[in-house]
Amino acid sequence: ARASAIENVRDNFECYIAALGNLTARNELNASSLTNAEALIKSIMSFEFLITLYLWFDILSITKAATDKVQGRMLKAF
């Protein structure tokens, strides 16, 4: 499930940025929400976040494949 969640964020990253950008551009947010949205955009656009996103996706994809294979063998044993 975690690999799927990370994959979703990775694959839809541009949509999340666009949605946050639209929220901040409309001036419909109160000051606190506007500040939070701008901070979130800055955080997820950082090099550290992007590297971590791709690194975790690679790690979780490998462990998911291994787990699926082991679970498949365990089901066959019963």
C-alpha cells in the first residue's frame, strides 16, 4: 500500500503543484491557509523532497515485489 501511495504522489506531482498554485492564486484562502499552501509548495518543490520521493518509491517497489513473491509461496504451501 505504501508503494502505491508513493507512486501516486510521484505520478501526479505536477497536478498537486498546479492545484496548490491555483489555490494560492485565487485569493480565496484566509491568511493562515495561504501561508500553509505556499509553504507546502516550497517544501515539495525542494530537491530533498524530490530525491526522497523517488528513493522511497524505488525501495518500496523492491520490497513490495519481494513481499508479494513470499506471500504467493506461502499461499501455495497451504
